[in-house]
Amino acid sequence: MDNPILLTMRHIEKRFPGVLALNNVDFTLRKGEIHALMGENGAGKSTLIKILTGVYQMDGGEVTIEGQPVVIHSPQDAQNSGISTVYQEITLCPNLTVAENMFIGREDSAWIQRKEYEKKADEILGRLEIPTRGARILGRCSLAIQQMVAIARAVDMNCKVLILDEPTSSLDDKEVNMLFKLMRDLKAQGVGIIFVTHFLEQVYEVSDRITVLRNGELVGEYPASDLPQVQLVSKMLGENLIEELPEVQTETKMIGKNQDGVSLVGDMIRNEIKKNSGVFYEAESLSSAQALPFDFKIRKGEVNGFTGLLGSGRSESVRAIFGADKVTGGKVKIKGEQVKINRPIDAMKHGIGYLAEDRKRDGIIADLSVRENIILALQVMNGFFKPISRSESEAFADEYIKVLNIKTASRETPVGSLSGGNQQKVILARWLLTHPDYLILDEPTRGIDIGTKWEIQKLVLKLAEEGVSVTFISSEIEEMLRTCSRLIVMRDRHIVGELTGEDLNQAQVMKTIAGGEA
Amino acid sequence: MINKLKNPFRNGLGQLTIPLIAIIILVVFNLIRDPSFFGIEIIQNNDGNNVLSGNLISIINGASELAILAMGMTLVTAACGGQDISVGAAAAIAGSAFVKILKSGDSISGGKVLLAFLFACVVAMLFGAFNGTLVAVFKIQPMIATLILYTCGRSIAYWINGGATPTVTSPIINAIGSFIPGIPVPTPVLIVVIVGVIFKLVFRLTSLEIFTQSVGINGSAARLNGINSTFIKLLSFIILGVCVAISGSIGVSRLGLINHETLLLDVEMDTILAVAIGGNNLGGGKFKVGGSIIGAYVIQMLTITLYAMKVSSTDVKAYKAIVIVLLVVIGSPVVKAKFEKYMSQLRAKKAAVNTKGADQS
């Protein structure tokens, strides 16, 4: 019944300064299967994959492909062994064309003419139904398209092992289905696919087998059909967390929906707002270089959300609020007083914080320490001539490392060496430290494990209780329904609906996004 | 677990490791070659002062201009991810401006020297602002932007004093260029110390360090955190301008004249080299000014060592190149990573031996 074994990794060990990232981990991939690799942040998924693709060198263990031991010292070695990867964060060259990105660095690429490239690229893109052309500059394509080009590149390399690291985190449902179809096609052709994702439903939709890692160690390998979702979660979170789980679950139940599909927490917050309904921020036909004019307001202690498909303008709108893109028009009032917000520093001075969608590009200062990253925004607000003293900054860092449970070797560790979820917590800490009145969180839970997701959702609700206004953007509607009392729906760069109260349910949101209300 | 792994190299090699090792090797080499190389004595100089004298003193003294320029260059490198290649030419301009004021009127008083220095500072800061504007506002690559002043700077210096190379004779200028009566340490060395202390104070009293590093590492994130990266980049060039004015004024004071063609000629490359030897990433980001200062002394010590070995001045550059290639390769990320791997293997072996011992007992 079992397909022949394609890839084995045995006793893999990897050390980083101060951390044992992988300890005696085994992994087996068979031909023609989709194998989900699951684990919390810092479980070692990314490290294992980077070893397999030659980005990191393992400190111990062995890898075989089709029974033959292989040595992978570089991404080139991995490619030659038939291993292709699409990473969580897109690692293509944005200033080259789509075609160049698809063929760059491949052995046969040197002798092909540009026109041939583009023709070949168009062919592949057409076959995969990816709506772009080979001659386009990659950076001008949307994030989703860039991701799909990365997949197309990997697919075209005749790989035996295809690694997809969070491939769906920036795709909408239609694109996800397209990808899954492609994955099943490849599976039928005998390709082994390693699928890393945080979306549990997606795991069960396509995976045959699941391997779970925790804290750099192997928990086990299970057929997907034999492992109920609840068990998977408890295996990922670990024993000591299982005790905490019921509490978190009751809490999610509490912040979940009642039978009518109305958000309970929404009710709670709405009551709160009735008591205390001062508008904190109000914009009238605000527009930026990236966003069309829109009206928006948020009350003190309110949690609202912007939703819509990728490219609907949800991120662009909140960027305009923060002055992240060039503001081109509109009136802005804070607590009823007209103000000018043209640059991020203006927004910060008025008590607005903004956690950007692209953590790597717009969030972390990778080479600086956790401590320096945490104090950065506060330091900017304090001004050039009022530096935060070393001891003060150490106290701030220690406090937030503890409060947000940031996993780091020390406060002086460069933030770039932390796992994605912990990097996100560092940026959250950075904004919390400024004690904002209004916090904009753009995809704060993207590419983050479930435990951290819950922590962030809880944090948002706690902030709202304390009177902080929060705008929360997530590609998981479920998550927004749980936290937001008002959802602003965008389509084609326009606001097309505003849902509150009884309309706050998945069906209504989907209908509004799709334009079904007409 | 984490405690077990603690050791001096747990965070990799420190940035200052390579420049410090370079200095130590040069010192040891010279000690073996000729122990008297480091002899320091007190002699009476031409002005009748009792002053320190010896190779070590001339190394530290001779590197002064380079060390000051390297401090400023470190900031530009960190913020802009590029280097200013016009510092030599700009120093000639600043030096000419310094002399221009000194030569106006008859006598040279202390106040006048101060005025002349301040004028040189303003001029050099303006040219720094010119470079900085091209880089920060117009987003021109630093090397291209500063190529302009590199090309025309010495012509501008030539115009300032009408093409002449005027001499300035004054006890005050002499004191700046060599020794202050009663103090046995060369004045340029004291100036380096003062500039170094000012840098330290600026880092302590402002947020310059973290802002500059943020801009250099991730400009986009820095902007979204409210940092004005244009201002930070411009500021780095203006600070370098002050360093240029100080170096130019020292250079003029040493010789007692301004020669716009030869003052601090080719210093820009040594400056960039000092920054690199200091372990700073020439692509911007994290930096250590101390590393660049040590880098400047490494370069100067190398030069003096070669001269002491009677290498002819034409050959010195070739020998220097060999040593510098070695330094840069040893300091490269590839060699560092290899070394760290070797160290961790050594540690693992040691740990294995330890557990074995524990089992047996």
C-alpha cells in the first residue's frame, strides 16, 4: 500500500549559538504523497527545510534520496538532487522580469535567449493559469502572483521533492484551490511534496501524512486520516501546554460565536462602546498614492477590521491612516481636532501605532538586538536628543520579553535569528511600549503558530478593554469575526460594506466580499 | 542547556577581534624583528620642548588625520551603505579655507586660529551637505555622488588661495601641528582623543547610533518607525565634514603651509580601508567607530614597520597590499563561519569527552 520511500532524513542535528534547533529528528517522504510538516514557531520546521535545501549545513545526521546518501552543501546541490523549494517569504528578485526569475540560476539558463525565456515562461504560466506574463517586472506583480511565480519556477525544475513553506499565507481562496489542484496533479505524477502551513483545515484538505515537530524534536509521524485535529493541536503545543489548552479553548468559545452567529465579544465591546463612545480617529475622503479616497472612523476602545481579497486595498487604506504612503488628500480628525498626518512620525505623535504586513521588509531591523528593536519606536518618539539609557532599555526589553513570552536566547540576540512568530512579538512589543491610543495591526498572525495567534487575539481584546482602539487585518475571516465588532469590507480598492451586529458572520462577509448583496 | 553552551565565542567573533589581532601580530612581529622598535625616549625638539619620541609615537601621531576621517567615514558607511571618496579633496578645500583666514591681516592670534578653524568647518560641512544631499535626497550612489567633489575638490582648493601655496608661520599653528610647550604628547594625538570623546558623548547623549544603524540595516522599516532617513544620511555627511575640517587643519598645521595638490593625497582609500579593517560592513548597518580607529593605526603601523625595514617607498604600497589582502580575507564572513564551525566542533568533542568521563566515574 505504501508508496516507495523517496527521501529520508535520519538523526538530524543542528545547533545555533545558544540554541539546539534540531535534536535527532527523523523525517520520511514517500513518492506521490503530500506530507504536512507541522509545529509551533521555533519547533524547527524552517530549520529542517533549510538543511534539506542547503541553506544551512547540518551538524549531524544523514539524508538519502531514493536510497542513495546525498550531501547537500548548497541550494545548487539541493536542486541537482531534485529538491525545489518555495519559501514562506518570497526570495525572488523583484527587479527582474517574471521570466528571468523563473530561469535564473539554472544550469540550462545561460544559453537561452531572452525572447525564448519569455515564451517558455508564458507557456508555463498559462498552463498553471497564473495571470501574469513573462516579460513583466516581478516587483510590479502582487504578492500572490509573486508567490505563484516562485511555485511555477519550482514546478518547472522537474523536481522529485517539492517543498512548499507557507505557500498559501498570501493567497485568496480561489488561488489556494488552484494551488491544491496543482499539488494533487504533481502528486499523481509521483512528486513528493512537503507542505508547511499554519492553516489546519488546509492540512487536512490535501495531506496524506503529518509529521509533528516540537522544540526541535520529533513528536511523531501520523496518517492524516488517523489524527483528529484536536490531537494534532495538542501534539504541536506539547504536554505542558495541554493543561493550558482547555482554558484557551473556553476562552475561544467565549470569544467565539453564539448560536445566532453573533460575536459575543463583539457584544461585550459594543456595550463598552455605548458607555464610552468618543470617536478617537476620523478620516474624511483620505487618500494616498496607493489608496483611493475613503471615509473611516474608529471609537475609543473599539476593535474593527478591514477585510477583502488580496489587492482589495485593505492594507493600502490602513497605510494611508498611518501616513506610510504619500498622503494625497483628505481631512483627518483625532479626538475631534483636525490634524495633519503626512508621515509615520506624525501618526506616532498622535498615538497611532502600525504593525506592517511585511514583517521582514517593513518591520524588523534584523541585525539589531531584540532590545534595540523593542525600544526603537519609543526612542523615535522621545526624539533625537533624549536617548533611552541602557539600563532603562534593558528593563523595557526584559519586561516585554516576559509579558509577551518572547522566545530568545537573550535580549541582545539579533532579532533576525528569532523565529517568525517571535519576531512578530518583538514588533508588537515595540508598539505596545509606545502606549498607543490606536493600534493598527496588519496581518499580525500571518505565518504564526496557533498558540501565538491566540495570544495575539487575547492581547487585542485586552487592549480594547483598556480603551485602546485597534484595527485588525487578517486573511482569516474567522479570526476577525472573533475579535472585531465592526468589519469594513473592501473590493477593488473601494469600501463596499460595513458589517456590525447580526451581519457579523462568515456567510455575510463572504457575500459582501464577493459582491453578492446586489 | 543554554548555560552549557556559554563560552566567549557564543555570539561569534566580536567585531573588534580581527583589528585587535592585526595590531598584536604587528607588535609581536616588530618585537621579534627589533625590540628597540618600541623604544620611547624624551628628547628636546627644535622648539626646546621636552617631548616623547620613538616609532610608536610617530605611528600614533601620523595616523591622527586618518583616524579622525575614519570615525566620520564609519557613520557615512553605516547610514548610506557607501563611502565618501572625496574626503582628501574636501580636506584640501578645508585646509585652504583655514589658511585663507589665517593669511588675512598681519598677525595670527589665538582667536584668529579659532575663527579660521570654524570657517574651515563651515566650508567642509557645506561640501558635506552637498554630498549628503546628492546621496540622501537624490538617492545617488555615494561613490558616484562624491566622485564629483573628488574630481573638482583640489581645483576649488587651488582657487581659494589664488593658486599659491602660502605658508603660515605662527607658534600657535606650530603647536597644533607638533607639540604644545610643556606637553610631551603630540597635539594631533590629543585632538584624536578629543574627537573620540566627542563621538562617544554624541552617542551617549543622542539617538544617533541606533537611528543610523536602523537606517543602514532596513531603511523601509526605519521610515515606518518614524525615522527621517534623509536627515540621518545628510547628518552623517555633515559630521564627516567636521572630521574633514579637523584633519585638513591638522595637515596644514603640521607643514605650516597649504599645498592643495598634496595635502592628505589618497587618504580616502586608506580611510575606507580603516573602516573595513575595523570590521564594519561596507554595505551599511551595524558599526563600531572604535574598530575604524584601530584600523587607522593598523594601516599606519604597517607603513612605519615597512619603512623601518628599509623597504623603499615605492615598494611599500605593494607590501601593504599583501598584508591588507590577508586581513580582509581573515575578516571575511566565509572564514569567520569556518572558524566558528571549527570552534563548535571542538566544543562538541570536549563535551563528549566530559560525559564519557562522567559515565566512567
